[in-house]
Amino acid sequence: MMAGFGHTTRKHPRSRSRTRRRSGPDRATLGIIGVICAVAGFFVLGIILGPLAIACGWLAMGRRWNGARPMPALIALVLGAIDTILAIVWMAGTAGPGSGMF
């Protein structure tokens, strides 16, 4: 029997993984990636890697402040904020008077 457009013979979703929330390993991976970005941001490209670490930490925490906080996500968030602030201070210091060639 052929189903018409808009009519389906399925009564359930194709897979259960599409309907459930994200699991722990995805959030743990985001937390670890955030920590790596934050540590690397202290040495190179802090203005880019700092906000990236903040975003990864925030997503790894489940986009909320309450509840249980995984430690790598919190570390990524804090180090990313410090990294971003240091990069902004460094850029403001190099843009001051007397820092040019002439």
C-alpha cells in the first residue's frame, strides 16, 4: 500500500536518540575542548580562543547556572573569561601612544 503526501504509516519516531536530550559524553567533550582552548589562548590568539572557551564551557554546563556543574566546564568558563580580559588589556596597551614606529 502506498502512503500519500503528508500521510505516514509510522506511529513512532525513527529513533529514540532524536527525541532525548544530549547525553553526558557530549557535554564532557565540550568541557574538555573549552579547557584546551582556554589554556592555548594564554599563549596564542587569546582574543579568539578565550570567547570560544567561554562558549564551550557554557554549552557544557547545559546553558544554565543552577544544578550540578561539571568541573571542566567551569574551568573552561573561568579561564576563558580571564584569557579574554587579558587579551583585551594587552591590545589596549599596544594601541596606546608611543607604541608605533615613529
